[in-house]
Amino acid sequence: MGCFMYQYPKQILTIEQQIQSYIDAGMEITSRKNVEKALKSVGFYRLRGYSFHLYDNSAKKYIPGTKFDDIFQLYQFDQELSALIFSMISKIEVALRVRLVEALLVHGDALILQDSSIFKEKKMYWQNMSTIASEIARSNDVFIKHNFDNHEGEVPVWAVVEVLSFGTLSKIIKNLKTGIGSAYSILAANYQYISRKGNSVNPSQKMFASWVQAVSVLRNMCAHNSRIYNRTIHTTPEILDADKVTPAPAHNGLYQILLAMKYLRSSDKEWTGFVAKLEALFQKNSSIISLAAMNFPADWKEHLSV
């Protein structure tokens, strides 16, 4: 019996054909040599993501005035934006790991993650333990090897938390028991916000976990050089009432996750510096970017500032 391979209907284009397809669709090109260099270093498919909003599907043409130079500049803007965000997330991540360990050590046990009594759901506990074991096994960090070699394979919580993915951290936090004096209440106290009544309150566990999960998604996008400009990001961090906009955005985008980053900020000083750099990047590229494409309201700085 024969094996039939699906024949992809679209033609594979050479670099010259890719450039000609731009021209045929009405894109303005000032230097074929520069376009060729860009296509060889970045790629036709990746760059297409930065021109979707400029393409008229019904006419099969780019909007008049669309320039390749602008599309490439938009790509470069996205790269700078991604690097800036990733740097800030790294600070948030380090602080969260430290604060989580401090909270867990309230129980006074270096192997506290193995104690199911501090977690709410046993099924989720065992699922998380399986993930933790896999992530420890994959680690090449010297402190993991030290504990395997010297402590019968037992790894203390401060070493475990250092090698866990951001996503796994969010699952651990989501399953912690709550209540006065609990590890969760101690952790959440680092991330208090001002309520409508003017009181400092801890975020709910559901809210806090949604922040960590959303930042984890964006972190991975930045780490893998995924496009973040003009993109729907399928994660839903819970937003504080003071930061909700009317009408609500049509989709989840970068802005919502940056709010989650603000709530999880490592320090006010570091976050203020980040917002200043973000504003400068926006101003430098104001001729080619759209705040709406990132789900940013006009008063975004007011909401992101602390």
C-alpha cells in the first residue's frame, strides 16, 4: 500500500521571488540589496508578521505608502522591546524565587516541598512533584549535583526553586494553602496593593497565580524571539480595578501582561527605570508603531507608573 505525502499548495520562493512579491503587492523598496540582506538574516516569514496590519486582503495589495524600511524598523523595534522586557522579567523572577523560598521556610524544613500538608489539592501536589523531579533531573547546576552527591539525592527548597521554570513556580503558588501565617500569606505580603477603600491588601491566590502565569508566557515568548508587537497573547492576568479601561480591549495583549509585571515588580526603583526606557523606546519609534496594536490605552504611563 503506497504512502501519500501531502503536497503543500504554495510555491517555495527564492529571495528574488520574495522581493518581487513585495513589489507586485505594492510595497515600496528603496534598495533591493538591503532587502536581500534582511531576508537572508531575518527571513521572509518572520518579517510578514510585521506587515499584516498594512496588507489589504481583499485587494491583495499593501496599503499605499507601505515601505519595506518601515517594516524592518518595526521588526527592530520589536527586538529592542523584547530585550527590554526580558531584562525586567529576569529581575522579577529572581525576586520572586527569593521571596517564595523565604515564605516556604516559615515551616522550618529544608525539604518542605515534599510535605503535602502545606498544599491544598493532593492530585495537583503529585503532578507538581513529578514536574519538579523532572526539572531537577534535567538541571546541570553545580548546587544540584552537590546535593545529589552529598545528601543522598535530597535537594533543599532553596536549591530546587532556583532551577524550576517560571510556569512550575506559578503552579506551586496556586496550590499553597492560604490563611494567616501560611507560606502563601507571607509571600503575598510582598505584593500588596491599595484597595478601593485605601487599604493595603494581599492579592488573592487566584489573582497572584494569574500574574505569574501571564509573565511566564511573555518570558518564554521573549526568550524564543517570538513577535510580541501587534499580537494576541492567550493568557488572562487579573487586572486591578484601578487599571481597567473602558471599553475593555478586544483581545489580550502586551499591555495586560505589563500590568502583571508591575504588580510583581522587584522594586519601585527598577520598575520606574523600566517604564522610562519603555517610553523612550516608544518615542524613538513613534512614526511606525501603534499603541493600539499592543493594547495600550492613551494613558498607559499613568497606569504603569508606581
